[in-house]
Amino acid sequence: MNQTLTRAVRDLIEGNRVVTGDGHRYTRPAQRTYPHQWLWDSCFHARIQFLFGDRAAAHDELRALFRAQVDSGPDRGRLPHMTLFGGHPAEALQDDAGGSQYARDVALWGDARASSITQPPIIAETVREIGDLELWRELWLPMAAYYDWWLRRRDPRGDGLLVCHHVWETGADASPRADAAILRLANSGRTPRALDKGTINVTAKKRAELLAGRFLMLEDLQAIDQAELAGTIDEPTAARQRLSLYGHVAVDMQAYLVANLGALARIGEALGQPEAAGYAAQAERIAEAVNRELWDDELGYYVDRWGDPARPATALTHAPLLALAGADLVPRDRAERLLALLVDPERFWTRWPLPTASRQEPYFDPDEYWRGSTWINVNWFLVRGLCAAARRFDDERYLPPARAIAERSVALVEDVGFREYYRSGARQLSGDANCSEAGFGPERFGWSGLALDLARALDHELAGVKPLR
Ligand code: GLC
């Protein structure tokens, strides 16, 4: 393995490590901007620590995610997308983040401990791949409770298409997929009570009205949650209100659920748990619904839905390509259409793929937060999905783009540093050749350490493959 990169990644992750007041340890995504524990970030951090050989830290990172799991009420089982740092007296003293950011986030979420939404449910695959029997046994019940929560609370139509209640749940915080829902709120003329004053992501502020709309969406969601908890509205009414507020059926989220319910089933089998087969069946049910309902044969990709009644979210983002990371979700003929979409220079094959929006779309901005920029965790999922497709269909055509994405991701990290996100290329294809590399968001950002796993893949499953130009 590349020694210099390994050392740099170890240094990055260890530098962001946190010990909580109650003795847990985890890795914060970045100093100052992101002091808390984030659900999917920690799954990536755990993989990275496992890869550079710190198994104990990797397992602790995953354990710490269950500190603030909801243990009662209608949302019992939910894992929060953020577990806040700074509430314990020992934490408040540690650094700036312990004070001002903590107070601001408690006010935003109305809770001293954690946020009220979740994030991509990728923990079961992580636990399966880097855990051992002992960790599986320890985390079986809380993990099962988390996926039970998804199945119980997020399938309001009972059709196997699970919904997000806020765009932040998808992890792609500013994705144009949410624009229609967000603009409806932003254009209402209301001013949100809170705004993310802490962000140093200047590109996230380019569209101030969208930023405000995301905070309005949170306010409205919190009002529905509170009414349900207080008993002023019943569960079906609350579910309907949440659907019409956002009700986002995101194809990448379905893909994560398919892969992770499958991983949970396999852990359960190894532990002799009778519920295991039920999780495998749920994974299949979701996969069937996605292929039956979301595939658009004319367009050649999966299309998200939102709202109630559900309508297509037509923005073309990276999300349909991530369906390839959903175990055996995508059938062969559809995988080929997705591959054609990926390598189309007018749409996704930019100088540093994968852009988080298609180059042809009006909102495409190669430098902007989740609206066309490139993210290392997205690339990691895609490379994994392409390698899996090559194996599953015994078809080598998936490997040259995978090799190119892995190489360029490693190069970006080596040249520009561990940034939160990167420039994907030029606005127009004709500008790609003169375009320079650039990174954005906080420096020393944790999940960009996944470059280490991409470098590993270059020496193993992608060794000897000629990269696509
Ligand atoms: C941003 C990202 C989100 C991530 C968080 C912490 O909000 O959009 O996906 O989990 O930062 O890194």
C-alpha cells in the first residue's frame, strides 16, 4: 500500500479524533465546521481506520453511533444523523466547538443530545465488512432496531419505496433533486428562525434562497413531529403531512437499504437469528419496487419522486448511478444504460468525475456544494458498484471508468489535500482541458481519506486495467 498516503490518512483521522465526556471515541468530519458525530461520515471513518490497521478505533467509532439511538416513542430505533458534541461538562471545556456551535445546534434541533432526522443507512454493510462475530453480536439488536424503524416509519404507502423527510437525510445536502420542494417553501416569503451561520462552505451560500428553504423545511418537519408527539394529530395524519412537505423517494437511499438489509440478513444468519430471512425479503421487496416504479426506460435511468401525490423529481444527479452500489438491485440491461450515462462527456464524464449533477443541466456548477462538484465518498461508492457489476455480469467494460475515477480521486487528494469536495471539471466540455484542480469546504476533511481504499483498489481489483480517458 502507498506508504505516504497511508501515513497522511492516519494523521488526518487521528487528528480529528474525539473522546466524549462519557468515554466514547469517534472522528469528527473536520475541526471547527463539523465538531459533532455524523452517521454516514462515521461509517466511512470506521472503514478508513480498519484499513490502516486500527481495528479497535474502527469498532469504537461504530459503537459510538448508538449513543443517542431513540429508545422510546414512535421513532424508537432511529439513529440520529448528528450526535452533538459539547453537552457534557468535560466536552464544553475542550474547544470552541464545545461552546458556541453546541448552543447553536441545540437551539436548531430542540434537543441537547442529537438531531431529529437520520442519514444514509450504511451501517450494516460497514459492520459486516469490518466487524467480527463479537461486534456483530454486540450490535445486532440496536442495528435491527434501526432498520426496523426504517421499515416501520418510512414506508408510509406500504409500497416498498422508503421516504426521506428532509434533504439532509440523503447526505447530499443541497442536491437539485430537492429544488422543487425547497423553492416552494423559499418562495413563501417566510424567514426561517435559524440559518446555518456556522458554515464556511461559501459555495453552499451561492443560492441563499435554497439555504433558507432547507431551514424552513426543518421547521415545518419539527412542527409535525411535535404535533404527533403531543397527540394533537395521529400517526397517519402526521405521515401524510410529512409526505406532502417533502416525501422524497431517493434512488440512492433505496440502493443503500437494499445492500444494507441484505448485509443485516447475513449477519443475522451467522448469529442464528430467526429474523434474518425477513430482512433479506425486505431487501428484495425494495429492489422490486425500485425497478417497477422508478426506472424510466426512455431516459435510461432511475428517477426519484417527491411529495404527495408523488411526482417525479426530474433533476439528473449522481444518484441513479449509485444504484450500482445497491447489491444486485440493477439488472444487466439497466446497468448498461447507466454505464453509458456515466461515460457520456456531455453529462457525467467530466475531467474529475463524478459530478453530483449532469453537465447538461442548468443548475450544474462544477464548484458548488452537491450541485455538480465531486465528492470522494460518492466516488468510492461508484467504484465499488462498478467493480461489483463487472463481477456480477462477468463484463470488463465496467472497469476502465472505475480505474479512471479511482486514479483521479487519489490524484485530487494528493494534489489538493483532504478537502470536503472538489471541482469536477469545466462547465462546458470544451473547457475541460484548461481547467485546474480545486478543492472546497473545510481542510483536513475525514471521508476524503477513502482515497486510501481507492488506492488499494488500484493495486487489487483494478490492477492492470487501462483507465478510460
Ligand atoms: C455536510 C454533508 C453531509 C455530511 C456532513 C458532515 O452536511 O452534506 O453529507 O454528513 O456535512 O460531514
